[in-house]
Amino acid sequence: NEALALFKREFDEKRAYKVLPDSMVRKNEMPRRGIKMQESLVVAALVIIAILGYLLFQYRSAFFPPSLHITSPKEETVVNQEVTVTGKTVPEAAVTVNNEPVSLKSNGEFSKILTLFPGKTTITVKAKNSFGKETVVNREVVVK
């Protein structure tokens, strides 16, 4: 006890040598590691939005009608009795021109030759997807 008392009286903490470096000495607080709760919620929300966007993109044909672009004939064009109707749609669609089925190329392009009577005529082009969504384009032409 006497030696301990003498040691405590003679020991000066300010002049004492440090045996261990500061990085090895344990502190009272442990540093937080990993992702915080708020950051993980943001990441989870972004992942869910990405998955929903991907599913909407993949199943867009269930919600939207197919696109249909008619390249010829143009509206109010004067044509001969034989007219070629050309256009493009999605490759999965079923296309009809004046209620006659048309075959599609692999890229969605189609072509149909019609024989029409003289006078003003309406050409009706329909594209229908497998979910029943339909796009209709009417073209008024004048046949000589």
C-alpha cells in the first residue's frame, strides 16, 4: 500500500509515455458503420421504382394501343385504281386494311395493294395487339 501511495504521488499523467498508439486505444463510443436507415429507405424506394418501370415497359401493350404510322397514301391524295397502302406498327400487332388481313415483316412494316372504285374512298387501317387494344387510322383518297 505504501508503494502504491508513493507511486500515485510521484506519477504525473502529463509527462507519462504512451505505450499504445491512439488508434489502438478503445474509446467509449463505437463509431457507426454501415448504411443509415434513411439511406437504405431511399435505395429501397429506387429499386422498387426501377422494378415497376421495367414491368410497365415490358407490359405496355396491355395498357396502350399499338402505334400505327401510315406512310402512303397521304390524306386527300389523288390515286389510280390500284393503290398501295404502306406503313409500320409493332411486330406483334394484327393489321387489317379495309377489313382484309395484312402480313407484317419482322420489323413491323406492312404493304397491301388495294383495287378501288373511282370517286372519294376511305381506307381504314387497324392495328390490334394481343390484349385487344386497337389503333385505327382512316385515310380519305380520291380515285381517278
